[in-house]
Amino acid sequence: MPDCYITIPKPVVDERSSFTATSYFRSGDAGSAPTTAHYRIDCLTTRTTLVDWTSLSPAESISISVTSNTNRMISNGNRYEKKQITIASDKGETDETRDVVTWKVRNTRGFTG
């Protein structure tokens, strides 16, 4: 049962920016690929699911593209919106582990939707 850890490059990004989140799976001090891996992305500010549970190819390290569409403003009246990525190893099993990372998307008022 590997533990899951997520890294993102910055805690605040401009709207419609993209970046790569990286998930690392570890068992003790060693990398350890889970049997299954899944992720989802939500907007916590608007309580909107942006990417529902999606399967990933299991590996010790997995890169996930957080697209510009994911980092769009849901409500243009917000200065910032808080987004969250959740990654699960062995989702639905008794030994499932998860990690969660949040970031803010800054409204640059340059885009619609």
C-alpha cells in the first residue's frame, strides 16, 4: 500500500494557465507503484467538479496535465477561485491512500468563461 504525495509548481496561477501536477507513490523510503491510480479536480469556490474521477497508468511517479480549461474562472465575479486535485492510489480498496493539493486561480479579467 503506497502512500501518495502531490507536488504542483505554484500555489497561485493566472486564469487559463496550465501546469503539470506530479504524484509520487512511496512505501517507506522507496518508490512503489500502486495497483491502480485515479485523480479528480474540483473548484472548491463554486463547488464544481472540473474533472471527475479519471484513471491513470500506475507508476512510481505520474505527471498530470492541469489544462487551461481546468484553470478557467467559473464565476467571472470572483477575484480568485480555489481549485483542488485529489489523487488516490488503489481507489475503492481497503488500503486506499489519497493526497490533496489546492491552488488559487487569479482572475485576470482577460477571458470569458
